[in-house]
Amino acid sequence: MEKLTLDFAKELNARAVHEDHLLLHAANVSAAMGAMAERFGCPEDREHWEAVGWLHDYDYEQYPDEHLAHTEEPLREAGVPEEDIRAILSHGYGICSDVEPLTDLEKSLFTVDELTGIVQAAARMRPNGILDLEVKSFMKKWKDKKFAAKCDRELILKGCAMMNMDVADVASVVIEGMRAHAAELHLDGQG
């Protein structure tokens, strides 16, 4: 396999992940990653970036205290390309992995993994969900450290710095990416 496909990523993830909130997180990160591919001028790789985003927490449900320690071998045995395994491992850099994010894909995954949690929480506070969420409104929530407090803002800022982007700029890309999947992500104000 030359590049991980979204269908294969979903198939692999479904074997290991069954909890609704983790599946929703995979979908959020996937949507954000597709938008980041566009942002970095890789529209032809959009599905590939989405696939990596979908699969990034492959071992989390089974091994939450050993996250990413049970990812590499199963994915390699399943035929996932080495560069995609490396990208997945890099999203835990400094937390549960020593694989430093180096490529735009890796830096994006490292950053949006946490950022999507704040975007999702902000969108859920609104009657129309993410459909009319603006960066200005997001930034008000961002500045409130008690809002979505479990999302690591320092890690997000570290990722933004790796990409030479401001958090508002990354949030704008992530919001647009997630907005395109609003119904699937239960962020269309209907739930």
C-alpha cells in the first residue's frame, strides 16, 4: 500500500475502537486533517491526511495508559505504510512518544488532535452548532482556561509554533474542515 486510504483507516479503526466518543473524536480529527491538507497546498492528499487523522488513536480505547505503545506493530502487520505509522506516533510527541513531528502532516496531527476538542465544545454551546461558529467566538472560549479544560492549550500552541501559524489561523482551518462534516460530527445544531 502506497498511502493509507480513508476506507482502510476506518476498517482498521473499527476493529479496535468501539466507544462513541472515541469514534466521534476520530471523525473530528479526520475532518480537521483534510482541511489542513488543503491549507498546506496538498489537496490531492486530502483523503490521505483524513485517513491518518481517523486512525491516530488506534490503541487508545484498549490501552489508555499505554497510548501508542500498541500501535506500531499491529498497523505494520496490517500493511499501513511506515510514514503513516510514524505520523500517528508523532502526535504523542513529548507525552507518550519520542517521535518528533517533522512533516506538515505530522505537525498538523499533533496540533489538531487537541484543538478539535475545543472547537467541538465551542460549537456545542451554539444553537446552530459549528455552522455559524466564527474564529472570534472560538478565541473567546480559547482564552477561558476553564472552558474545555482537559484540552492541552500549551500543546496546541507548541504545534502552532511548529507550523509557524497563529492559533486563530489554525482554528479557522479546523472550523472550516469540521463545518464541512457538521451533520456527521453532530455539530449542525440538530443534536
